[in-house]
Amino acid sequence: MSSAPLPALSTWARNLAPSPTLAVDAKAKALMAAGEDVCSFAAGEPDFDTPQHIKDACASALQAGKTKYVPTPGIEDLRKAIAESYAGTYGLKISPSQVVVSPGGKFSCYLAIMATCSPGDEVVIPAPYWVSYPEMAKLAGAVPKAVLATDKTGFKLKPEQLEAAVNSRTRLLILNSPSNPTGVVYTRLELEAVMDVAVRNNLYVLSDEIYENLVYDGLTSTCLATLNSEAQARTIVASGFSKTYSMTGWRLGTLVAPPQIAKAAAELQSQMSSNATSFAQYGALAALREREKTRASLAKMLAAFDRRRRMLHGALCAIPGVTCVLAQGAFYLFPNISSFGLSSMEFCERLLEKEKVAAVPGSAFGAEGYLRLSYATSDEIITKGAARLAKFCKGLKA
């Protein structure tokens, strides 16, 4: 007996692009598991362990039975500590009710988009962009609109570019500083100029500040919501604990927003995931409360990242045909390899095949002709991997 064909998958499932960064990382790990000597620059996570005092607080919460449902937007003490942290660090005065703790920074971004965008609305996304922004916009039924900023302009969106991209359907602008994949950090003046355009055109702004504490050269990050009262009224700040505290697997994101958006995000989360993991939130609370221990761990990690940043940047700039902007934040470099005449995907595929070096193609970030290299890896991998990359590029030029 024949059966009727099964219904098609949903529009969302059929039109969603898988994460290329996770795909490259998975392929590199599969090769390593098979015994290959792979130098991977693909992973977007610190290679440091979570600080011990954070793990201890989580373990204590488990032992104390903190394993039940908690309020959807997060435990009250953690939301209060997050609000106090924004006040102390940036002078941003918010209520704990404006804070939502989510299952990861990625989910915080998705909540912000879901709370502000309806089907058909347009979302302006400066490229190079983090790979998930366009896909999250599409999942909300919105239309992603990429605006390319190349290395010639320091990978930064200019106010006139935003003005040209806006129309009557534009609802949201997404900014990411410090940036994944480029590592650039917008100055306060640059952000003010972009925000002026957003205000004039009545846009919401999602400011992804997940790398806010990973900055170098004496710089500090600017919290977009602190620019002025207009900015605070329309800015949703997404962040989390994964990068600063090396807690990627804990899946703890934060969202700080105007009251009506925070309320909407919490209500959306109540139907999607209930709450972020209860006992993990007590680890996050320790990260904020035990500040001296946390600062010491962060300082150690930052010093290592800074050294690796300069090491990898120097090695890249020594390769004929490669140019590279020096990152000022996060833990990525985004070198230009367009001179070799290959698409970034073909370049990465051949690099992995011939030299066992894993990198993510710039096309995944909306910027053809570049690679993303993460220096959240060991000095040994950086030295060996850069030498292999130089050998590969020399072969292409021969």
C-alpha cells in the first residue's frame, strides 16, 4: 500500500541557512578526531576555563536544590546585580524589571528582534555581520538588509549609508561593537552620528555588546543606551556571560531594554523557553558579586588575547597579498585575501584540505574576499597555523 507524500517542512526550516562558523568548527574537530593535525581558527569562544568561583557558586546552588523553575526574566538577585553593574560601569540607570536573563546572548538578540519586528519589516544590518543576524530576522518574518562597510572605511557603518538604506518599512538597526567578525570598536562620536539617523527615522536599535569587556589599546566600549535620552528610549542592549567570563556552554544572555520591550521579551521567552537554567544563574551572580576574583580572571585572559592579537596580526601582514585591519576588541581578525582571486569559500576549503588550517570564509559574514580568524587559541596554534597559511598563499601566488 502506497502512502501519500509527507507535507513539506516549514518556510522557516527550508529558508534558514545553517551556521557556517559552527559547521567549520565541526569539520575541524572531526578531522582532529580522525588524527589529523589541524590548526583551527574557527571557534568563537575563549579557550580559558570558567573561573573557579563561578563554578563553585553554581555547584553550591545545585547542592542547595536550586533546580526548579525560576521567574521567566531571571532570578531577582541576578537582575538586580545586572542593573547595578550597568549603573556602576556606564552610569545607565535602569530598573531590574528592564532586565531579561535568557538562554544565551544569541537568544537575547532573537528576543529583541521578535519584540520589535513584524513580518515585512526591514532590519538594517551592517556587514560584515555576525552570521546569525540575518537568519534571526528571517525567522521573525522580517527582511534583512545588509549594508557593506569594507576595510577601506574601517569596517564601520557611516551615517550616510544608514540614511540611504532606510525606507518606510525599516524598523530596526543592528549594531555590534566590539564586532564579530572584524574586532572593530566604534567611538562614542561615531555611534552618536549613527544614532542621530536612527532617531530621525524612528528606528529601534539592537546593540549587541557581548564583547564589551574584551577591548585593547586602552579603549573602553560605549554602551549605546547611554548616548542620550532618545537613545535609551529606543535601544535594546544584548549581552551575556559567555565571552567575558568564558561561560559559552552555560547559555546565559542578558537583555536590557525600555520597559515595554523588556516586558514583551519576557512574555515571548515565557512561551519559548520558560527561563534560563536556574542553577547557572547563581554562577552568573557570583561573577558580578565577587568582582575582585572576576577582574583578576578577566585581566589574565585579556593579556593573553592582546598578545595573540598582535602575534597573529604581525604574521598576517607579513604574507604578500594579505592585508589586515588590527582589531581593537573581541578576539578575531578579518584579513583581506581578495588578491588571490579565489572566493573566500574556495580559499577556506583548499586551505583546510592542503594545510589543515580551519578558517571561516568572509562570505558567511556578508563580506566576500575576507577570512575570519579567531585568536582565542594557543600561541602554538597561532604560530604553526600562520606559517601554514603563509605557505598556502605563497603557493597560490606561484
